[in-house]
Amino acid sequence: MNTSFPNHAWSELALRENDGLAVSLLWNRATGRVKVAVDDAQLGDHFEINVPGADALAAFHHPFAYAAKLGASFGDAGSRAPERSTV
């Protein structure tokens, strides 16, 4: 059975913003899933990382390092945002 859940099912547990970069820790009440969403207003880029609950705070505080650990590819050297693929 393929069931999709609307975006409003996600609750924001934490948010931090600095210099055009917003990092959100989100929890889906319906599924129990946790993800970290990163929005870069300066580059107009966004990516999300699905994370196990035990890794949620580490991924929230260090989303680029966590994504790299999972094998995410990053753009040009010096760029803060990874490619648009979702990990």
C-alpha cells in the first residue's frame, strides 16, 4: 500500500539560522521519521537528509558533514551547498 503524508505532518523540533543558511530538524508524527532540512538563501539551494532518531542532533548541528559521511556530493570547492540530490 502506497500512502503519502502531507507536508503538514512534519513538526519542526529545532531551527537555527545564520548568514542566509537555515537548518531545521523535523519529525513526522505519522511515521516517526526524522529529517534535517537545509535552505541556503544566498545560493537558492535546498537539501534534506533522512536520519535515524539517534543521529538527529548530530545531523542538525553538522548537516554538511553528516551528508558527506553518507556520500553526498558537494558542488564547487568553497560552495556551502551540496548538489540538489536528496540523501
